[in-house]
Amino acid sequence: MRFRSIDRRQMNYYSELTVNKDLAKEIRMYNLGGELTSRYNSVFDKYYKGLKSLIVRENVWQIAFAVLSSLLSCFFFAYIALGVFEGKYLIGDYSLYTGALTSISGSVTALITTSATIYEGTLFIDNLLSFLREKNHVVTRVKDPLVPDFGKAHTIEFRGVSFAYPGTEKPVIDRVDLTIKAGETVALVGLNGAGKTTLIKLLTRLYDPTEGEIYLDGHDLRDYDLTELRRLFGIVFQDFGKYAFTVRENIRLGALHREEREGDITHAATRAGADAFIDRLDNGYNTNLMRYFDRNGTELSGGQWQKLCLARAFYSNADIIILDEPTASLDPIAEQEVFRRFDELRGEKTTVFVSHRLSSATIASKIVVLENGHVEEEGTHRELMDQNGKYAELFRIQAERYLEENAGK
């Protein structure tokens, strides 16, 4: 099982691709069904060949021992029968001795079978024990962890932070120094691969820096209780989760520790701009989403899912709001409405957001331009435009494209 684990994962992967509803369009348009089936069969043939060899060897040994056991039993039965024939034993002795032999043979067989089953079980248990022995590297480093001070704006400091993903040497974040003041709204901008999402993962302690420290309110993140620390963040990731629950339950996932209140859920949906489409659903907030378990479940569009995930972040009522490209599936008008409402409702919270549309970054009190894992520029929109650097170049390129598109219309 361990040796063939890659083969089994490949088979599972190919079979899941063929029934993935999000890939159904591509599979049909490019006629990929035959290719995926062929790949599955190719891996299965290799997997079955190894499995067949193992089963054949196992059964050959079983047959050999069964034949040997039968021959020994026949020999002893014939020996006792010969003794009865020659008058050495009585007829009753034959029944006694053959019964004892049968019982001994069955007990020995059961002992061997049980021992083999136990041994086989220990091989699987060894996999579990190996997994349980794996150490969690993202842990609190002090004996008495700190608890964040909830209900206020927070200051965040990156001091000489560098990071490379496990198993790689190339740094994704390279000696970043950055301060996010309490109540500040910071926009992270830059090209793909600049390290924006990685910076957010470090801030939320999904990873720890390879070098440097991150401070929250003057204390290293590693000194805080991990569960309590993560309660500070209301976050919408770029690859946000879609859950086959009701609308209400999807929003509640943002803060399961809170007592459920109807007003809080609807308020979060309103802040995210999701209330309009939710009210049009047949069962409103009790509508089942997706069709994994309900054939009448509702399938939302990408933009609707994004608004629902924004509502989840608002429902968390977290002190630090983080939005990692929260409007990528929204049209420009809906995007501007979300950011306008977000700017009005964030209050005094510390907020960080990532956006490739630089027009959205203009609402931020500070814009941080990342390039190749380090901070290239930082300042307000006006300051960066006056510097005429990387940000100004990117902003003008996007502005020219939009103007060309509008002119073409």
C-alpha cells in the first residue's frame, strides 16, 4: 500500500477530474474524457500488475501450507488406522486421537492466521504512528502564551522578514521591513509572484518566517496562543472555500464560536452586498447551496460566491480584516461598490487587501508595492504617482487599457 501510494493517488485524481462539475465544460469542449480514462487505465494496469503478483505469491504460500497440513493429517490418520487394524489401538482410540489431531491442527492454523492478521495490522498502524510522530512546526514558543487584546485596532511590524517555502531554497519574501499602523488600510500591489499572498500567510501564521520576526502590538507572533491569534483575522483568501451548506451556515463559518443571531448574519450579508441575490433565492438564507446532497440545491455564480465569502469575513467581526483579491470575480462596477462599502464600514479596524486593479488601491491609506519578494515602494496613491516609479507605471498601463476599451465601445 505504501509502495503503490502514488499510483492510488493518481487513479483517485483522474477519476475525480472526470466527475468534477467545475471542469465539466473543459472536459467536453476539449474532449478530454478519453485521455483521462486512458491515463487511469494505464496507471491501473501498473498498479494491478504489482497487486496481482503479491496476491499470487500469497496464495501460493497458502496453498502450499494447506497441502502440507492435509498430507500430515492424512499420514497421522493412516498411522492410527493402521494401529487399529493391527490391534494396537481400540476403535474408540481412533476417534479420540483423530479428534485431538483435528483440534490441534485447527488451533495451530488459527494461531498462524491470527498472527499474520496482527502483523498485517501493525504495518498499517505503523503508517498512522509515523503520521502522529510528525511535529507541528507552527507552535507557540513560550510556556504561557499571550492572548491578543480584542476589540481594538492593532499595529503590525515586519522586521527583516524572509521566507522560502519548505523544500525550496529560493526566497519568496526577501528581507521585508514593513509597518502597518493601528487603524490603517494597506493595499498590497504588484505583479503575480511578487509575494503578496505569501505575506498574508505569514501574518496569519500559516507559516513562520525563515528569517526575521513579525510583531503584533509589540510582541512576536510566536508568543501568542495560535487559536486566539487567528481569531483576530477576518479573511477572504484568493481561493476561498465553497461549502455545500445553507447560505446561513456558509456565513456562520466565519465565527462558529459566536452565538448565532439572525440580525448578525443579515447585517454581514448586507455589508458584503450579498443580500440582494440571497433575497431572490427560494428559501432565502436557508437555501441549500450546491448539489452534492440536494438535487434542488442552488449553484451560485463566481461573483455571488465571492460576495458570500466577503459576508463570512464581515460576520467574523474580526479586528483585522484581510482581503486577498476579494473582487476578482466581480465586474468593475460591483468591485467599486464593494470597496466603497468596505471603506465606509471598516471603522477603526486595521485592514489589508490585495488587488490587481489599482483603481481599488486608491482608497488605501498606504499602498505597498511588492516586487520579487521585497518592498519596492510604499506611500499614498498621490505620493507614489509623484514618485513616478513602479506603481505609477502600472497604474498608467491599466488606465490606458481601460480608456482604450471605453474608446473602442
